[in-house]
Amino acid sequence: MATFSSKLPQTGVTIFTVMSQMAQAHQAINLSQGFPNFDGDARLIRWVEEGMQKGFNQYAPMAGLPALRTQIARWADHFYGVSLDPDQEITVTAGATEALMCSMLALIHPGDEVIVFEPAYDAYIPAIQLAGGTPIRIEMRPPDYAFDWEAVRQTISPQTKAILVNSPHNPSGTTWKEEDLEALKHIALAYDLIVISDEVYAHMVFDSARHHSVLNIPELADRRVVTYSFGKTLHHTGWKVGYALAPEWLTAEIRKVHQFVTFSVSTPFQYGIAQYLEHCLEDLEGLGGFFQRKRDLFLSLMEDTPFEPLPNQGTYFQTMRYDQLSDEPDHEFVKTLTKEAGVAAIPISAFYQEGTDHGVIRFCFAKDETTLEQAAIRLKKWRA
Ligand code: PMP
Ligand code: GLN
């Protein structure tokens, strides 16, 4: 074997792959990896097909189909009242994952520090590391998983280049308050940081709350990248279409990487999504209500189980404590649960570099009613 040292020595197969495979192997109901078990709007599928029939089958422009970028600009205006230039400020990517990776590779130099909150979505830290950066981790803790801005201030050094934030937050399901955005703004300006804001669950905010987007902080407009995922918004995670919104200078740098990572994103899918946004943009206003009803159903079904829900204000994930059932570490507990109860979940320790275990697991409730009901029945019966 050639002499080789891994660039990501601590990284294994993602917990989502591990748990989805385990769910399949044990015929468990899969509430682990975050994806819906239902299709989105049927018109979307017809529009993608129409794109193929009309010959949208060759490379799309590197930055994204102009029609889609125009519709994303319309979306940003409709939901956030911000005006974006589709040519200079919007880049269509292969999911938010690619947007995040390209942003890190483009903006972080070896030796730069990037602040990231833990529990952290699993793609963040490897992206920082591949760019040669050092992740500086700030711990969030149950039950409320609040953002500790004082801890952020204390960790900033001359090497700190960027801060990566995520709200609504995966896996905790908590969302920013206005004070969080204020603190973020002050810190980014005071210490000259780039803000990378992952807002893939922007439309999934509950209980009459509003999503506070970094897009709405004008002072950060020249130093922020905001990432989104049509996979999440349109219920088709397998389509892998997302986008990065950034000012012209940052967009130019991100595109330098994007053009060599994927060059461009599947053309008929871009066509279909552009048609959908042109005709159905307002439908996205109902997404929060749609998932809130699922959350409320799941919570009411779980009421008679020993699982204890933690606060949730957004995303399609519900965290729960299980200490009435077991004192196993969470990564062991989810395996036992999959094998014995027939329901798969995600251990939150997988989102901490050090494997910090607060005895909390995550269920995905983006499922049809029958699936949620069946899962709750199994969880109620187990160890009863
Ligand atoms: N960020 C977060 C917080 C996520 O949960 C996900 C998973 N959807 C992504 C980014 C990646 O999104 P995509 O599937 O569009 O690559
Ligand atoms: N975002 C999804 C989740 O949190 C997983 C996506 C993936 O498997 N990469 O469950």
C-alpha cells in the first residue's frame, strides 16, 4: 500500500448512513435520517419531465439555470424582502452540502479558525478541516440548546476567520431569537468575520414564530453566505439541488470552487424547480403549518411513552430524552431501539466531535401519519 495519511482521520461513515442501513437490516421504521417518506407536489415531477422532453438535458450554466436564479431572487424578495442579483449573488449547487463545502474550500485558508456550534450537522467540521481550517467548537446543551455568545467572544483569536451558524437548528430543533442575530451581527462586525449561515429549514418554523434570517441583517450583507436546500423545502431530498446566496465578491470565490467540484447541477431538475417557484411560490408559506401538524401529531402519539420531548421550534426533528428507559449511552441505545423496538433514531452524541452524550436522541417526523402512528405503537409497547 502507498504511504498515506488520511485527511479526515477521525471521520467515519455518517451516522445517517449507519442508522438508515441498520433500519433496513432490521426492518425498523426509519425515523433516523432526515427525509420525508412522501412525495412533494406532483406538478414538480411533471415539470422536471417537461424539462427533459423540452431538451433541458445538457450542462446547465455553471452558476445555475438563469430561470431558476431569477425565481430564487423572487423567493428571497417574497419571504425576506431582500433584493438579490441573480447573476452575481445566487449560485445553484448540488444541495446545501455542496454549497457549504464550496464555501469552506473557497474562503478558509490553512490555519484559519472557524467557529462552529455543537451539536453540529455532520458536514460542517469535515468541510472546515478539508479547507485546512481549525474548527473552534462552542457547546450547546439540552434542554434548550441555546447559543452561548459569551463563549464565542472568548474563543475569538486573530486567526478566527468565519463563524458557521444554523437555524432552525439540526439536530436540536431550536431556532434563533432576535437577540441571537443581534449578537451574531455585533461579533461578526467587531471581529471582521465571514458569516456562513445554513438555513435549510427556513420554512419549517412553528408556533407562529418567524424565521430570523441572516439575509435580514443589512450590516452583514457584504460578508455572509446563506445556504438553502430544495431537497428540504420541496420534500425531495434525493434531487440534491440547493443554493448559496452571497455578495458578488464572495460568490465569485465560491463559484471558482463550484465550477470544479460539480461544474453545474442537473438541468431538468433546475428547470422543474424554476417552473414550480414561478407558479407555486406562495405554497411554501404553508410549509411551517404542515410540519407543525406533524410535530404535534408525533408529540401527542408519544405522550404515553416514557420518552421525554425537549423543546422544538423548527426543523422536522424532535429530540427526546430516554432516561426512564435505559442508562445506555445514546449511540448504543439507538441500536437497541432499532433491533428491539423496530424504530430507528439518531444519537445526538454523533453531532459532537468528542461524542458528548447528554442522553438525547433525535426522531425525524417528516413521515406520513400511519408511519408516525406505527412508530409510536412500537415505542409504547417496548419495555412496557
Ligand atoms: N444542512 C443541514 C442542517 C441539514 O440538515 C442538511 C440535510 N438536509 C444539509 C445541510 C444538506 O442539505 P442537502 O441535502 O440539500 O445537501
Ligand atoms: N440532513 C439529514 C439529517 O440530518 C441527512 C442528510 C444525509 O444523510 N446526508 O438527517
